[in-house]
Amino acid sequence: MNKTVLFPMGLALLLSACSQSTAPQAAAPSTPLYAQAAGCSTTNAALNRASLSSSNETSDTLSGKAFDGNTGTRWSSAFSDPQWVYVDLGSSVSICGVTLQWEGAYGKAFQIQTSNDAQTWTSIYSTTTGTGGTQALSVSGTGRYVRMYGTARGTGYGYSLYEMQVFTGTGGTTPPTTLPTSDTPDFGPNVNVFDTGTPVATIQSKIDAAFNAQLRSSSAQFGDQRYVFLFKPGSYTPVNANVGFYTTVEGLGKNPDDVTITGSVNVDSGWNLGDESNATQNFWRGVENLSVVPSSGTDRWAVSQAAPMRRVHIKGNLTLAPSNQGDGQGYSSGGYIADTLVDGQVSSGSQQQFYSRDSRFGSWAGGVWNMVFSGVQGAPAQSFPNPPETVLATTPVSREKPYLYFDGSKYQVFVPSLRTNASNISWPNTPGTSVPLGQFYVARPSDSTATLNQALSQGLNLFFTPGVYHLSQTLNVTRAGTIVYGLGFPTLVPDGGVNAMTVADVDGVRVSGLLFDAGTTNSAALLTVGTAGSHVSHASNPTSIQDVFFRIGGAVAGKATTSLAVNSDNAIIDHIWAWRADHGNAPTGWTINTADTGLLVNGNNVLATGLFVEHYQKYEVQWNGQGGKTIFFQNEMPYDVPAQATWRSGANGYAAYKVADSVTSHEAWGLGSYCFFNVTPSVHADRAFEVPNTAGVKFHDLLTVSLGNMGSIDHIINTSGAAVPIPGTNTSPSNLVSFP
């Protein structure tokens, strides 16, 4: 199975003579230190097994030379990154150790990865500070294939290994201890739990302190601060909660009306330094599972992306716009409401686009570009584009996000059941199952990735408390029905280029409430759901991804090729924001925080409800699966395209939403794509949406906008739809009711 790169003989001899270093050939260790522990074999399982490599420097340095037991031979790669070599052990086994005996050309940054199919890889070791020589690595993982994946060379040459040994078994001298669980855990210092015995003055003081600490702060938008305020069943009067960055306000009742706040749960403009006039950066905050009696008669939720309102009862009116809207200011841009009852009127005001799902409103007023409703009683009539309301009577498939509640003696997570063709709120008496918190491992930011994976392998669900988690390995979710629950925007940062999380192609996994923040070494993907090429129906119990957000840059100069890859059939993507940062505490730019694609869909019959994807550098959504559906899509093309030719050769840019040419069935409603090419305003995109011309691919209610007339989108979809900017106008949409 050697993959050979052939060179002309003279060149091969020249490279062999001068390219790699001439370190002395030390003997391979016969018994690594870790192999002396009980349970880890001292036999090299990789000896003379089949192998494959990404490249070979010459025909004399093939991959098999790293597994032949001869320290007088070596595998060496081309002089570039990344490079890899793997061995096939013949069957899936437990792996406890890997020894790498480097020639002088070593790997400074590399991973040890395992796989059962040589396609999907799991990292079991990662370093960015390799020093070469002989490295005896204690690891823990399973797989048929074991790969060294190098991302940064220690020299100007390639990667060169005399030997790569693999040792199998459980390793260690004692089995891992069973991780502790509790139905009444300590949620950590970032979580405040109130009951009716807590003085209202104390509640207000804590909420105010959290808000004031970040008010007009230069760093709060990308800070590590996290604030969660949980209210046990009862009434709280008066409480006025200003909800800032990474702030969560939630009730702990079984139903929203079990917790009543009289006062306000408020988001407005004027809070964010440098953007005080607008609400367009009111990101990363949320309210859930309570009722609000607005003291003024109207509650305000002037948010943009990644700021869900779920399972809320507003006993009055609700406005989605900031208090200063009008007179050329007070913009707001994008939001999401689900399973929510508003007794009075919802007014969208300056919101440019908004999505509401499976809710009930007294009435709705307003619309700028793209107001979308599915399964909402009290929604306006279908009327796109004038006014711009897209209305579906029901949502084809939905399942509400799991939520935390307190039953009087212990905490539980309620897991709502699947609904088809839903309309209206699901509560009270939401169908579903209660899972005691004792069946979760309650994670803290100080936990190692190994501990988190141990919890998963122990059969526990994961409950992430607020904070920033650095991952040295991939989190592997393999059990059907696993719940991965995030409270208060827990942030997962993959270190060393690992993929942050993979979910197996199994039934009913629920991932919710997480923020994936790309690390400074490129990850191939941040979250992968299912196995590429696998098509197993999960229609009766799909995996769901809800209130899951992805960030490339902003806090650090992050990099990830793909943010979310969905391979599982029938998956539900319910409110994600995948964002390549255009600003932040860390520098951003075309070659700094790099990312190709926000969402890659390979699974069939995948449904996206509330899809926000922005600023990626190639196709921002790439949909390869059959039978896909999207209800609401909001997009901005990358601001920072430096030049037309830099973006793409052979075409003007990339469409924001690409349906593969092989797809014969796909349908989407309420989609908007905007450009703001402020770095190079002369840049054009040929189109915003690119799809096959076939009867089974249908799009409804689409628009494009050039913000401030900065740059051009020449067509809406394929070659249909007028270009923007529209002559004689500024920031006016080009609309298309249907395609084809």
C-alpha cells in the first residue's frame, strides 16, 4: 500500500544526498517506559504492517520503511506541510503507546490520530513543541489505523522517521476511577441560582454588577467573562435584567409560567464601545424558559446573531429594535425566537432579518428585508417582498432544545420529543423525557480533554458549565442518545489543530448551547456529525444541533477549514451562527483568520431552521446531500477580499450558498445574502446562490443587498435576479420570489 512519488534518478540522488540531515542511527527502544505498565503490550503491533503516506521524498524513502523494524532505513516526506504517514493494524484495537524515532528532520507540531476507516480521524495526542529524537508517547485510543499527522516541520526539510512503533492494550497500572456525578451539583462561580427567598436587592445587584463590568468595554465582546442567572420557580418583582455579552437568564421551572419576572429582560443599543448607535453587534446572549411581565408594557430584545429567545412568555408587547432606531441609526441585524408566546404585538422595527419558529404572537408589525416565520400562530400573511414576510404554516420537523429545570429536590434536563408539521408553542405539557443531572458529567473549564472523553466512554452525558475549555484531543461522542448540553456559552477551543468534537453516525444525539472558537493552528473541522459516505436513516430520532455557534477569529487569530460538517442523514440544524470575524481583540484579515466553509452538508434529508453563516472565504454553505431543506438563511460575504483574482480564479468569487451539481432535490425559503467589500469596493460576486437547474431544486423568497453600495453581486441565483447595488439607490435589496 505504499504511495510512491517518482523522481528522475539524478534529482532523487541529489535530494537524498542533501535534503535530510545525517543524524546517527540510534537503535529503536525495545521496551518503551509506558509499556512496562501492566496492560500495555511490549510488542510492536505496527511491525511490517501495510502503510500509506501523503508523499515520499524519494523512491527509497517509502512509508513502509518506518514500519520495517530497521533503523537503517527511513520514511521521509516532501518539504511542505501538512504531511502524514499511517499504518494499518488489520483490526480495531486499543492503543496505549506510540514511539517515534525521528531522523534529524523531525516534526515540531504533529498529532497522533486513530481511525477505523482511514477517512475520519480522531486525535489522541497533539503537540506544537516537538524536539525530535526518540519520543515514547503514552496515549489512549482505539482504531485500526494509526497516523502521524504533521502540521509544522522542525527544519526546512520534510518529516523523516526511522521507525514508528505502535503498542496495544489498555495501559496504566490501575483502571480509571469512575467520575463523580450529582443531581445537585455546584455549577461553578459563573452561575447564580436564585429562589424566592433571595432578596430582590441582592438579585438586582448581581445582575447590575455583571452588566456594568462590560458596559462600553473595549474587550468584553471577545472576553472570557460568563454570567448565568437561574431563577427557581416563583415570582420576582421588580427585576430589571440588562443582558450583555455571554449573559444568560433562565427559569428553572418545568414550564415558562413557573417563573415570572416583573420588570424587564432587556437588550438595547448604546452598550458596545465603538458601535453605540446600533444593535448590530449584540451577539452571544440568551433568555429561556420564563415569563416576563414588562413594567412598561413592552419588553425589548434588540439583538443580532447568536442571541436566542426560547420558551419564553412575554405578558405584554415585545420590540426587537433598539430604543434609538430612526434618523439613520439604531440598526439591528438578525435574531431567532422559538417556542415563545407573546400576548401582545411583536414589532420588528429596524431588524433587517429575523426568524421565528413554532410560536404564538398576538400580532406582528414591521419588516425590513427578510422576516421569516414557520409554525407561528399570529404571523402576518405571506407577502414577500412587499412587505418582506415569508410565512410557512408549519415547520416540517422540529424538536425543542433540551432545558434545565429544578423539580424541588434535584436538577433535571428535559429532552423534548420530535414534532412533525408543528405549529404553536409546545408547552405546557411538552412531550419528552426528563434526565436527572446525575446522568451527566458536570464539566468545569479546568477539566482535561481526557476527563471529558472518559465521561463519554463511561456512558455519561456532558453538561458544560460556563467558561473557556481548551481541548488537546477530539471529544468523541459515540453513544446514541447522548446529550451534550452547554449552559452560559461554554467555549471550546481546539489546540494544536485537533478537531474539537466528532459525533458518530448514531440516533438521537443532542448538541446544544456551545460556542466553538477556532484555535491558532488550523483545524480541519470544529464539529463533525456522522461519518462521511454513510447513509443510515435517522428519521425517527435524528441528531440535533441547536444554539451552537462557531467563531473563526476575534478572540484569537483562529483558523479552521470547515466549521460544521454534517454527514448524518435527517439531522436537524436549529439555529447556528458560523462567523469568520471581521473584527476582534485579535487581528483579523484575509490571511490571518482563515476559513473556507461555515457549513458542509453531506447527509441526506437534513433540515436547517435558522441558518446564519458569514464571511467565509469559499462557498460558505456547501450542500451535497439530497432532500435538504433550509428555512431562513442570513449571510454576509467576506468583507476583506483583497482583490478579485485573490478571491477566486476563473470566476468572480464564490456563491454564499452552493447546492452541488449532483443534487436533484432541495428546497429553501427566506434567504438573504449581503456584500460589504469595504477593503476593495470594486470586487464582484457572480451570484449569491448557485444551484442545479432541475425541477426538484426550488428556492423561495430570496434577496441580495450591497451594504453601503460597497461592492457588487451580479445575480441573486445562478443567472436570475437583478444585480446590486441597484442604480440610483443605496443599500436597497434585489428580490426574487421564486426559482426556477
